[in-house]
Amino acid sequence: VASLLYKAGEDYNFRIIALIIFIIAALTDTLDGMIARKYNLITDFGKFMDPLADKVLVCSGLICFVELRQLSSVTVLIVIAREFIISGFRLVASDAGVVIAASIWGKVKTVSQMLCICLLILNLDRLKALTDIMVWIMLALTVISLTDYIIKNHKVISKGGI
């Protein structure tokens, strides 16, 4: 975040540093999950912290782009609201003894967010149209994944008292 916001995002060298840090964080998160599944090292702590780390990584990046005036606050609020809603639903399901796995839509949504953030960090004029399209794809997948989650889990959620 600091390297992205340095000199209000106008120092391109610091944007490249931000991009490298972001890509490393995203890849190590993916690698961590693969290793945990491969060696059966999945823990309750990991089930809780891994999605939380994803949300912090994505949301902190998106909030920076509001500050840099590259994204609308409404766009970021939609993404953050989805994350809070899903986290709340998971908490209620957990209290009922149910673990709700991430769906393919949630995973595709996360990938779209990561790609979108990379494009926003680059902030290249020649990629402006692609970046704008990616923002809309990210938003669509955010809403689709939320809708899918609610439809698939409405019984668990209604049993939990929501």
C-alpha cells in the first residue's frame, strides 16, 4: 500500500514495486493453499485466516485506488459489502456447525479482482479500455458470486436465524 500511494501514485517505479509485492502476496497465498491441501495441513485457523487475508489484500488495494481517483468509491463499497455479507453468512453457518466451501464463482471473482488490481497498479493509458472492462467484469463477478452463494446456502442461513 505504501509503495502504491507514494507521491500520490505518480512515481511509476514505486507502482512497479507495488505490483511485484502484490503479485508475490497473491501467489504465496495460492501456493499456501495448494501446499495445505496436498499435505493435508488444513486447520480451522487456516480456514478462517486464508479468506480473511485475501479480503485484506484485495480491499486494501481497492481502497488505495479510491484515494488515487482510479476507482469509484461505489465500486469499492460493492466489493467490500459482498465480502462482509459472505463473512457474516459463513459465521452463522459455522455456529450451526456447517462449513461452507468457496464456490467456483467465488474463486473466479477473486482471480478477477487480482487481475483488476494488477491493471490498476500499472495504470497504463494503452491498457485503459482493458482496465475499465476488467473493473466491470470484477463487479459483475462480485454480484454473481454473492447471488450464487445466497441461493446455494439459503437453507443453512435461514436455520442460523438470519
